[in-house]
Amino acid sequence: MQPAAHDEPVGAEEVPPRAPEPNGIPRNLAIDRFRGALIILMVGGDYLSGVQAVPAFLKHAPDIGYTVADAVAPAFVFVIGLNYGPSFVRRMPRGTANAYVHVLLRYLALIGIGAILAGGATATGTPTDWGVLQALGVAGLVCLAFIRLPTSARFAIGIVMLAAYQVVLDASMLPLVLASTQGGLFGAVSWAALLVLSTAVADVWRVGVRPYAVCCAALSVAAALAAVLVPVSKHRVSLSYVLISLAIAAVVFLAVDLTARFVADRPGYLCWWGENPLVLYLLHLVILAAVVFPDAAWWYAEAPIWLAVLQLSGILAVLSSVAWWLHRRRLAIRL
């Protein structure tokens, strides 16, 4: 979950646009744009979730079902998967142990930050035992055990993890998962499977557009079959939810990647957001808390659409200014 450098895809004809960024490190602009768009959607989704006048399809499904909002978090996990392998390999020359320790500490830090945020939310009257950063942290730790395995092995491990998770979920863990946010600790197994699969899909992407397009088609077929067999639910982090979300993220990124080949090779608005995702995500929580804090229903929960649009525009304007400032200062804050 960081704006790190990315390894060059195999094959010169398949290299997406790249440009020098903070510290002179080359970046993949397609990844930055996709990640930036996802952070903006996360900010918007978090704000809109508490406004009663907002249509249900713009909010998370309460249990079984799938909405636009449900696609965002797993797409961000997919982006982490795009970077995971290259980030690990880039640190290998300093020693294998160094690479493992760096990744280990990064995801432990995410769990720690998530725990602090969950504790803060509970202290302010919104009890929660788990959050998105904790789920990402556990997923990253699990993925670390498999990152050096071949692509095919990670595909197989990811599918086996998903299938095992679904079996145990249906057999005994459903009440516990439904009682937690983001699926709780057990649900993190499914998020981890998504990340492992994403690293394998990323390998295919680096081979070239054609094999990646075939991979996207195969994922779409698998997702359709899974939807017939297993209820689709973000709350449960079900097998079908993960496969559908992975297919959507992979296909959308294919479109972003192809578009990037015809767009000016320089960072823009989405890249500003994509360069410092963790900073902007944490800052948006602070701003959102300030918006929600006033004890006046008309101000947030019962706000009319025009007021909600105005508030969200203000939040995005503040965060965009911070993103632009960090970009101009060539600051990339990483774990």
C-alpha cells in the first residue's frame, strides 16, 4: 500500500508509460492512476455511506448482494498485488532476510495503525473490532509466505485458500464473520487469498497484453460460475465475492493500462492521489470525523443531496490540494 517503484514488464513492446517520480525512481503511471482513482472512490464511499439520501447502490450491500461500493476495496488489494512481487524482489540484492523483514514490518505496521483506528472509533461511540487496514495487514503477511513460489503455484494456493475458507465459513464461522467488519480475523483469510491471486495475475500482466487479456477472460468465467454456486457477499468475503471483484479489477486495469499507452507520459490528477494513498486515506478519516462529529442530523445523516455534494466536494478539494502539494514537493510517504 505504497507508491513504490515497479519492475519493468517483460517485452519492450508491452511496457506501459513510465516517468521519473520522487527520488528519481521510475513509476508505472497506469498503476498510479488506477490506485488514485480507487482512493478517491474510497473517500467518496466512506462519506456517502452515512448519508440517508444516497441511493443504496452507492453503498455497501448489507449482506448478500453486490454494489459499486463493494468493488473498491478488493480492487485496491489487486493493486497491492501488482506491486507486491516487484517490491520484494527489488530488496533481494540487500539480502533475502532483509526483504522478508521489510515486508513483515510493513504489514505489521498496517495492522498496528488499523488497531489504533479501530480503538479510536470504539472510543467515539462506533464499536468495531476490525478494519480494512488490519485485513490488508494480515493478507500481506500471509502472502509473504508464498511470494517466491511460481505463478502457477500461487494461482493454485489462492484458489485452495478460497475454497477452504468458504467450506469452513459455511460449516461454522458464518455468525462470527457476520458479527465483524471486513470479515474479522477469519475473513482476512479470504482477503489473503485475493492478494495471493492478485500477485499471480500481476505476473501474467507483466508477460504482455494478450496473455493478460486471456487471464481476464478466464477470471470472468470463474467469477460467473462462482456466483451461481456461492452467495455473493462482501460482508462474508465469500468465494464468489472475491472472484467477481478480482475479475472486475483485472478487466478495469486492463482498460487503464491500454489507455495509458495513448495518454501523455506525465503524472496528472489521479497520479497525485495514487502516489501517497496511505497518507490520503488516513487524512480523509480525520476530515470525515470532523464532518460527522457535530450532533445535528441535518448536517450529515439527514443531509439533503445538495449539502452532501457540497461537503464531499470540499473533502475532495482539501485532499486533492494535499496530494498536489506532496507531488510538487516530490514526497512519497511509505511504510
